[in-house]
Amino acid sequence: MTTTPTVVTFDQVTKGFGEVRAVDGLSLDLHPGETVALLGPNGAGKSTTLDLLLGLKQPDGGTVRVLGTGPREAIVAGRVGAMLQSGGLMDEVTVAELVTLACSLHPRPYRPADVMARAGVTAIAGRKVDKLSGGQAQRVRFALATAGDSDLIVLDEPTTGMDVTTRRAFWDTMREQADQGRTVLFATHYLEEADAIADRVVVLHRGRLLADGTAAEIKAKAGARRVSFDLDPAPGADGPAPLDEAALRALPFLTTLTVTGRTVRIQSTDADATVHALYGLGLYPRNLEVAGLGLEQAFVALTTAEEARTA
């Protein structure tokens, strides 16, 4: 019987700051070749989790293992590349000088020219780092994270400040990294990126693991569907009557309701029963659409339900 090797292991990890438990009994395994999105609302513990993974903070309890060793040992051995959202760039040096330095310090370096080409910064190689735009600085941070042959790449909000074309090229490169057997872990607020890119989505809430699975599994876990339709105005003595929002809000299994003009958008945990009740009100919706939740709606549904449960 064989077991899947692990690249990262969190085993009942806790980390607190005063009375705040930023990470609370987190257990999680990451495997070779996975692209994993780390999601969670503000204060969920994402940044602290990444800090523990990179050895920037020490857990109060439990253990963190990276490629069979402690985080710092793995980083010193050049087995982890990290791209943080801010910081990490030296002033008064050029992009080429900084990338060359990063390559020279890596135990398993790539050629600086290849690193800059992969990160899309060759054209700005001679520019001073402190003269870069936000998107250019992010690409340089990506170059530093991939200066050598690492087994794990950790990215914190990697595409902040990048335009659409640069984002697409960035994620193409990340897919190549994963296809070569590397594990890619990224935290993001762009949920459409997580939906499109990640093999696996991990959702944290108040330092705990709330959900873990494919994007499709996370959407299914939310247990709701989207229903949208248009309603023609009902005739009245003084013109078309307004929509009866109170009646719409009373529909069974409804979780959210948004009315824009004559267009109604709802979420329901039993879409069939909700639509049946809609017709029972004597209403005849046009352009009726029923679809599963997107990852963003599922994320909001899951975290909102957890907030209500733990309030």
C-alpha cells in the first residue's frame, strides 16, 4: 500500500496573538504538483498560516513540516520560493542586479537571464527597482521567488497590480511550474483566479479549516443555487405597480434577494421549490435562469453561515 508524499504538513497547529487565536488547530497536507488556493475573509488567518509555513513565525502548538524538515531548513536548502505581497525589494539597484543576486544566493540557481524572461521583466532589466510600477514590482518579486529550482512556491496575493495580459502570462507560468511537479500555494482575493487556476481550494475561517476540495466541491458544499428572472410590472390604477418584495422575500428556501429594476436575483437552497412557489404567487417570470453558485458566491455563503453558527 503506497501513500501520497506530502510537501507541507500542518498538524494541529495553533498560533495566538494575545487573546486572538489567529490559527486554531489547523491540520492540512499539501502534495507534489498541486496548485492550491488559500482563501478566507480578512482575519481568517491566511497571512499567519503563510508566515508559519515560511518560518517567519513559530507555532504555539502543533508542528509544521516542509518537505520532511522544519520550514527554515527547507528554505535554507533552497527548496522553497516565496513571493510576498510587499517588501523584499532593495532600493537603488537595477532589476538585473537584484535578480542576479537572488540567483547567486540560491543553492540550485537558474540563469538570471532565464529567470527574467520567465517573469517578463527582461525589458525593464536596467531600471532601478524603486522606479517600478506596482505591477512591475510584483513581476520582480515573482522573479526572486523562482530564482532557483524550488519544490514549493508560496505566493501571497501575487497578481495585485498586474494588468489582465500580465496576469494571464503569470498563471500560464505557474501552471508550467505545477506540471513540472512543483507545489504552488497562493493566497488571493481574486476568487475568479482561484476558480480558474487552482486544483484545490482551502478556505480558512477564524484560523480553522472551513472547507477543502476542488472548486466544484466547494460550490456544492455551499448548498445553494442562483435563480434570476425578470418580472413584468403588474397594472395598477396609477400605472405599473411596484414589485412586492415582501412576497418575494417570503419564498421558501430563499437565502438572498436582490432586485434591480424588474430583474430579480436570488439564492435558494432548494431552487425547484422556490421556483414552484414563485408561480404559486401568480407571477410569471421571464428569462428564468437557474445555475449553480460561482466560487465567490459559494465562499460568501459558507463564511456567512459559519459566522451565524459561531455568533
